[in-house]
Amino acid sequence: MDQQLKQRLVGVTVIFSLAVIFLPMLLDGSGDRPKHLEISIPTPPKIPSYVTVEDKVIELTRKVEKLPQLEAIIVDEIADQPVVQKSTSKTEKLVVAKQNNKSEAEAAVIKSTEAQAKPVPPVKTKVPVEVSKKPVKKQTGGTSWVIQAGSFSDKAKAYKLRDKLRKSGLASVFIEKFKHNGVLNYRVRMGPFISRNKARVIGNKVRAKYNIKGLVMHYEK
């Protein structure tokens, strides 16, 4: 479109210039003399030739199709070459090395069998002493005190309270079983403590933390 527009504009300017020159001559009557006019018309620019994408694709596919043929030729040339005799020498060395390893292994087996044939003196085995897993009771010596946090006829409640107090880490917690009117009951106790004041201090901490009013009692067991 730009080239056509340029050509049209050039044509219009040429016609306009001719009209300006010849019209006065025709009107005045002085246009009998022929005059040579030189008009320079610009040459149209060359349009570059574009290569389509389809042509490039076709060329690439043709080049790719030629590649497998080259690979086949190279493989055939390699297959036709004679095999070097170095591989045979290497295999012979490997066979000799394997035979040496076998002889060494057989000698080691013979030595081990001879060692096994010798009488072995009996080994004295120490009998492991069984260690009792029962908790060791604290030997307080003299008078001791405990905090009774609760007494239950329900075993589950007693053990639940015991686990709860053990998590506090204030003191050791244990359960003492006793029978009341033929029914088995469970006392949850903390301690024992060597002094009554120590038991009272721990009891106050338990009361402040868990809202449990424990009884400080003399521990006779």
C-alpha cells in the first residue's frame, strides 16, 4: 500500500508540474516552440524476497533424514575393522588372577578346617543375675511423714490421681491398698518425707496447684 501511494503522489506531482508549464504557453500562444523537459522519476525500491517457513521445514526434515544413514555407515565401518589382540591378553591375565585367587581361598579354607579340628577348651559362661524390677523403698530411718491425697474404692480414679500428681514432680507418689468392710480400697499418698514441715510445704503446693487438700499423716510402714 505504501509503494502504490508513493507512485500515485509522484504521478500527481508530474501532471501538476506539466500543467503549470504548458497551460500558460497554450493560453499566450507562445507554445509553438518545442521544449525538452527532463523529469527524474525515482526508481521503485526493491522488494526483498522472503523465504517461507514451510521451505525451511522441508529442508530441515531432509537433513534429519540423512543422519541415520551416516550413523549406519559409521557402524558398518567400525564393525569391519579388525579386533586388536590386546583384549585376548587381558582376558588371559584375568584368568590367571582368578586361578591365583582360587588357590589362596582353598589354602585359607584348609587352614580354617585345621583350626576347627583342634579341641577348644570349654568356656565358662557366667550366669546372669536377675535384677528385680520392683521399686526400691526409701529407707528414711526413724519417723517419716506422708501426704494422703485421696482414698478411693474405684481403682481407676485412684490411678488417675496418682498419674496426675506424678506429673507435677513435687514428690514420689504411690498407692497403698487396704480392705474396708471386705471391700478393697486405694489410698493415694505422696512421700515419705523425713520431716513434717517438708510434708506440709508439699501439701500446700498440691493444694494451690490442684485444689486438693491432702492430709499430713505419720508413716509407720
